[in-house]
Amino acid sequence: MISTLLANVGQHDPILHVTSKDTKGDHQSEWISIRAIEDPYVQEVAKFAMREFEKEKMARFQYKRLLSCWIKEEMGGIKYRLVLEVIKEEKLEGKYEAVVWEASGRLIIRKLKLISFMPSMHGAA
């Protein structure tokens, strides 16, 4: 599943590297860093996270840019961990970390869900 995403993300330099490992029972998955964060698909996921956060908070935030992105394959989909720079009321608000779930399967065209959106402790690392 991740290999399909990687084939579509950053056609010129999609090379990724493992940034951390999570272990759940017998299933081990890895967060993989995407260097091609300017890719339109990755940008779309980041902007989705921003729109959903605005809806939940009923506040006017503005997406400035995506600083970093990681992906991790899990049962039935892919998780995206994004670090975004956000503007609120014409001034830089700060960095936020969002987690977005993308369900996948033969019958699912594409479904994104915002899991979390909070101030980032990690910056763009």
C-alpha cells in the first residue's frame, strides 16, 4: 500500500527514510519521512487537515506551508503525520502537528479523516 503511494508522490525524488518505529503486537510499522512535500497530493492532505481543524475550532486559521510529512501503513489505510506552519489573524501562529487517516480498499475511493491537530513539539525535524 505504501509502495503505491510512494510511486505517486514526488516523481523526481520520492526517496524516503525511516524516522521511527512503532510496535503493536505482532505488527510492526514504521513512520517514513517524505522529502517531496511539495507534491500536490501531500499538499492536498495538509490543506485538508487545516480545513477540518478550522471547522472543529470555528476559527479562522490560514495554511502557510507544510514543513514535514511522514506516512505509516496501518490496517486498512495510511496515516499521515504533518507539521504545518499556521497563520491566525494576519500573524504567524506557530507550528502544528496533524495526524490524518486515509482509509483504503478496493471499494473505498478515498476517505480522509483528521485524527489530531495540536501545537507541535517537534518543529520541522
